[in-house]
Amino acid sequence: MKKVVFYGRYSSANQTEQSIEGQLHVCEKYAAQNGMQIVAKYIDRALSGTSDNRPQFQRMIADSREGGFEAVLVYKLDRFARNRYDSAIYKKKLRDSGVRVISATESISDTPEGIIMEGLLEAMDEYYSAELARKMKRGIEESFQKGYYLNRVAPFGYKLIDRRLVPDDETAPLVPEIFRKYLGGMKLAEIAAHMNGRGIPTTAGTSWKTMDVSRLLHRRIYIGEYTFGSFEDVMPCPQIVERELFDAVQQRLAVSTKQKRKRMDYDYMLTGKLVCAECGNSVCGTTARDRHYYYCRRCKGARAIDADYLHEKVTAALDEYLNADKVSELAAAAYAEYQKEEQVDERPALEHELRTVDAQIQNAVNAIVAGAALPELQDKLAELKQRQEALREALLDAPTQMPHLTEEHFRLALSEMAKHPSTELLHTVVSLVILKGDMAIMCINLTDEANTPPLEQVLFTVSAAQVQG
């Protein structure tokens, strides 16, 4: 009588021991009908077949080397693996020990046709695994439509009962209180400090931070509108903040956001270029009373200069400097630097190597499926797959076509930039702008190998009327 072992698994907590019992019952019946004796049972509970990280599965593979059984009996091939690479590798390991994998419900012979059929079944099992992920998404959507709260932790002010949101008697009254404090003029940081001072933690059990308060004030769930992920529908839920209060808070948040964006969106085009002659430090941009300035934070009694005015002065000086001869001179310098770099089109070589690696992976899989006893073949396959992924990433980063650039390309590009002064032009041409009293010195990015840049300087004056004490 042929000695076999039973391998069974179920993949999620929604399945139970009854799933294993059903698999075992079918396999025991198959064994009795085909002259087999089940000498051991290996069972993995709530573990996916898409991964080989299964303790009992790995123990079975290791035990096969001892020669105690001739076959692994499974209810269906998808119990063994749902990944074709893992299936091929571990069936090869079992074959090396003289062990076959037998399905109790799928009749597969050892003929070439049987091998093809087995491969097709494994491919379909892998497809089923992908299809299962889509079904899980549909299940999530159904739960959402039923009004279930899909996150693990309820928002501050709520608790979960039977997977549905219910106002929490202790924390729910605090939510409209937070809204009123913000509407009354308290800052986010002050509200966070207030909550921490009262010893009230967030839902995560941590102390409040500014971001926690901001997130709470933005959540429409408090007016009874629950959304989840990419679903477009809005599900009703218990409301704990009046809509009038919520809308008023959103208006104040919008004003605050607009003010922050106004400060952030302003282009301080001299950032990183402007230097104070007195201390040698960078001069920073700042916004005050809806106006934009540059001033030195290090120098005591430093004066602020209007940013718009300084931008106009720098742009005018740069425009005057960049005549046709200067544009050609800068373009020639840039092209000379460009020629020092070896320009190589990497795509053809990457694409050729990727095709080679793809073919090697397919050959390795075919050899394993066909039973070729090649040492360390599975390690080689893993190495090839890593190289395949690296080549694909390299192709994404590589330019689609390497252009052939000439000096004329550089001259035309710089000419167009000079017609429309911008931050890009300034950062391309200008090395530094040094502020010294009522004088500004613009230093140009034009070098040779014997000198430290810059070699050329452009001077212009700064009106005292634009400088604030």
C-alpha cells in the first residue's frame, strides 16, 4: 500500500475547521479507493496559498527528504499553492525526494497532456486568487452600503457597536465644544494643549497635536456624512455637530488655508541667491501685512527690502546684461561643459537584457515543471526575477530618446529664456546677488578653469524708499 500524507489549509478567519474536515474526508475516501495509506497530516490554518510562508507546508517539504511517504494528497491543487512559481519550485523539491502531488478531486495523469492540464489548472487557480481580491472589494462595498463602519477605530466622539457608529456618551459632547472653541478664535495648537491639559487622549490613546485637531475639524462625518475610500456614495451616520456650526468652522478654515497658501505660493525667486554683505549669510523672504520682503535674520537692526521691487531691479539688470553676444558666450560655455559628459542611450541595452532575462525565466520555469533536476535552479529563478524587476525600473527612469544637442540648441534655449525673465533664468545665469547698503551686486555664472566663479559682476542701486527700517 502506497504511503501518502495529507496536506490541507484554509485561507481566512471566515473559514473554519469544518473546511479542513471536508478536505480530509474527501482525501481519505480517495486514498481508500486507490490503495493509499495516510501516514501523516499537515494543516495550515488561516494562511493564504499565494505565499510559501506556511509552517506546516515547510515542515512537510522538509520531511519529504526522509523518505517516509511517496505522495502528498490534497483536496485540490490550489490547496498546495496558488502561485505558479512556488508550485513549480516545491513540486521539484518533492520530486527530488521521490514524492508526487496528487489531487483527490482533479484527475491528472503523468502524460505530457496531464502536465499541460496541471499547468492550466495552476494558472486558473492563480487567476482565482486575483479574482478573489476583486470579490473582497465588492464585499467591502456591500458592507459600506449596509451602513457598516469599515475602519477599525471609530472617530473621536463615536464608538462601534455591531460595526456601526454610535455617539460615545463621554467624548461626543467634546466634539462640538472643539468646533466652538476654534470658531471663537482659539488656534489649533491652543485647542490641542487644552485637551491635553484636561487629560483627554485621542482615539489612538496619544496626546493631541495640531494635526489631530485640524483633521477633526475637517471631517464631515460629524454632520452625519460618512464616506469611504474611492466609493462615491455618502452613507448617513449619527450626527453630533450642527451643520450651521460646521459650515462656519469650514469658512474660517478656508480663510486660514488661503492665507497660508498666499504666503507659500509667492515666488521668492532670489531664495538661495541673495546674500548679506555685512555677515555673509543668506537673506530670507518673509510675508507681513500681505506684503513680501527680504531681510537678514542675523544682522541686528537689519532692514527689509520690498521683494517685488528687488525682483524688478534684478530682472532689469539681467535683461540689460544679456545682449546677443553675452547669450552666445554663455551658451558656448554651457555647451563645452555638456560635451565633457559622455551621452549614452541606455534603453537599447536595457531592453535587450530584459528580453534575455524574460526568456531565461520562462526556460527555468519550464525546466522545473518538466522535472529537470538542475541544482540550485530555484535560487537562479529568484535571482532572475530580481534582475527583471530592476531592469523594468531602470527602463522607466531612462529617457525615451537621447537627443543630439548642439551649441545652437543651447543658444536658442537661452535666447528664449532671456525674452521672458523668470526664476528659471535667474537660477541658470546668476550665481549670487549681494546686498550692501543701497548697492546690489549680481554675480554671473561664467567661469574658466583657472578661476573661482563668478568672473563677472553687474552692479545696480537699491532705492532707499523701498527699504523698511
